[in-house]
Amino acid sequence: MTRSRLAVWGDPIAHSKSPALHAAAYRVLDLDWEYGRRQVSAADFAPALVQLDGTWRGLSLTMPLKEEAFRAAATRDRHAELTGAVNTLLLGECPAGFNTDVGGIVDALAEAHVTEVEQVRILGAGATAASALVAASEIGAARADVRARRPESAVPLVALGEQLGVVVEVDSFDASAPAVGLTVATLPSGTALPADIATALAAQGGVLFDAAYAPWPSALAATWEGDRAISGLGMLLHQAVRQIRIFRHGDPAIELPGEDAVIAAMRASL
């Protein structure tokens, strides 16, 4: 039985660009794979997963399913273990879980010539913030200033920082902002901070990497001057490249055949 079926699951899911990204890649790779989308709630995830038959190769997971997929995975890569989140499941008798968001952030930053940073500011405290913290540590960050509406929600990031050797300090959005080289915004799309807070964060925020990409520029990105704001589309693209490596090779580090052409086709589909 050929494992040729894949999909992205989440709730909501109608807006997802993943089907277009994957379809573009599969055409270049000459893979006869089918990639769809399905709206699945957190409560429905486990029952939906057990119904999949042997024709299924893998799943991409978006919110609110990354924690559910983490629990469903029999094995997990280091990034998944660190963040407690799985956005890619390679299906089979022992489903393997991966977090490609971390690598997607690193790759997107590198594409924008951000390959090293000492201090980072992270806006938000959810699953994407955890991936951002791991990504920042991988490009050298030793300190992280985390801003959250409820500072107590960022306690897990402090513990994660201890594992990574990154000193994490947590504060509210309106606290004074020390200068950093990179700000990573993981706030929901459409979030608009009060103008005085956004201006203060921009003045001391270095380059902005905003995980949001629609609409663009985001309200926050509009506060950053010049070309110092990076859209989350790069993260979306590069995390998908790593997913396809997993679906093809079982390993996010093994490049695809003709990967430059694959990436170009994926980028054109956005």
C-alpha cells in the first residue's frame, strides 16, 4: 500500500497556505502525493488520527493541535522535546513527531542576513514563543526579554531558557525596554499594541521578525522604520521545506533533490 496521502490539520484551517506550498514542491519533485486540509479541533484530534489508514504518509499540524500531536508521537526530535510542540507527524506504526518551526525561523532569519544575535526580545508566550526562544539560542542569544499580557504564562519559557543556557527575563508589554538586536513577535495575527508601547519596543527592538504575515505589514511591523521588519512568510516557507524533507527522507536535515528549484516553486506559490 502506497503512503501517498498528507494533509494539514488545525482549527481554523481554511486560510492555510500549506496545500499550495506542498503541491508546488511535489510537482517539482515529481511526487504523486495528495496534500489536503481538514478542520480538526483539539478534542477531535485523537479520534481522527486513529481513523487514518495505511495510505497516509504524514500530517502538518497547526494550532491548536501541536500539543496534541506531541502527545501522539511515539518518538520526537530535539526541537519537539524542548518546546513540547509537534507540527509534523511522520505516520506509521510508531508516529514520529518533529518541530520544524524552530528551523523555519532560523532559515528565515538567515535569508534576511540575521545569523547571530546576543539578546532577543520575544513578544508572546505561547508555542511559537518557545520555538522562537530555541531558534534564538541557536544563533547565539544568551539573554531573552519575554513580554506577555500575563507574565505568569511565560514561566515555562524561563524553564526552557535554563535548559538552553539562555537567561530569560519576563515582563509586561509596558515595562521599560532594554535595547536588543532582534525582536520576535509571536502575537496572533491582527494584534495591535497601544501606540506608545509599540513605539517604545520599536525604538529599542533591533530587527523585527513577525511570525504573522497576513495582513502585511502587521500593525507592529508598521511601527518599525525602514526595512527592519521581516514577514512570517519566510518561516512558513522554510518550515514547510523541512516538513517535506521529513516526508521524503524521514529527516529534516537531509536536503531535497534540486532543493533550490523546489524552494523557488514554493515561494512563487505564496
